Amino acid sequence: MNCVRPCLTQGWRYCQTVNAVSVSDQFTPIIQGKSSCTSAGIGGLYIEGSPQSDDSAKPAIVLRAKDPDDNSATDASPVLQIKNWTTDLVTVDKSGNIGVGTTSPSISDGVGIHISGKILRIATSKSPASGGTGNAGEICWDSSYLYVCTATNTWKRVALTGGY
């Protein structure tokens, strides 16, 4: 019978001990948390990171997927999944596409977001001025119009008319 004891070593590398023999970097950790904290907003697993400086090029937390040969990015997809036990909520595939409610984000050109649902909600209205700041592809709305930015700082709008 194997006795497995996970540990963190200096430099945050992981290892395991199997029958008193140390085997580095061949351990698949499962980190589980259970909320026993009474503070608002603290869930079952809390991950926090702090960059060494406020340099925006250095993120506080990095999740990185690698291929099994340890020499490049993963060829597998998905790279990250968020689930509610067995229900897939969010999937990030190897190309960076994000799927909401789907495990296979389907994007026709480039990287994007695939939402498997009936409704997309943009909660806050915005009325961009003609020639106002905007990036191609941005969408916003107000009570009279739906706006689409078709090129940098170039907006087109369609009137929202009639009842339903």
C-alpha cells in the first residue's frame, strides 16, 4: 500500500512522498476548501496574490497550463473550467475563447466569447456621442437606441421603436 503525503517545497514547487521516496513534480494536487468564516464574501476556497510591484505587466495570480512534455503550452482544450458541481459554467479553451454555459466555445474568427443562453444583459446604459471614444465591436444602449462601434471612435445606431 502506497503512503502519499503532499507537500510544498521552497520556491513553491510541489512534491510527494511515496513509501518514503520523494518524487518531485509528479503530483496532481486537489485543493479543497470549506467555508467556516463568518466574514461576508469569503467562500470555500480563497486565493489571493500580490504582485511584487504595481507594474501592470506583472499579474498577482497566474494560472498556466502546459503540455505533458513540459516544453510548451497545452495542446489540450479546455485549459480552464469553472463548474457548479457537475454543471459547466465557464470554459476557457486553448486559444483563449471563453464559453459561458458551454464546454466548446465556437467562435468563427479569432478569440471571443460564446454564450450558450437566451439573453445577453448589458446592465448599464450608455449613450456615446457621435465620434465619442470607442473600440470596434463595442455595443451599448440607451432608452432610444442600440449603438455599435464599427471602427475606432466611430459609432452607428439603430432606433428602438414601437412596443412589443
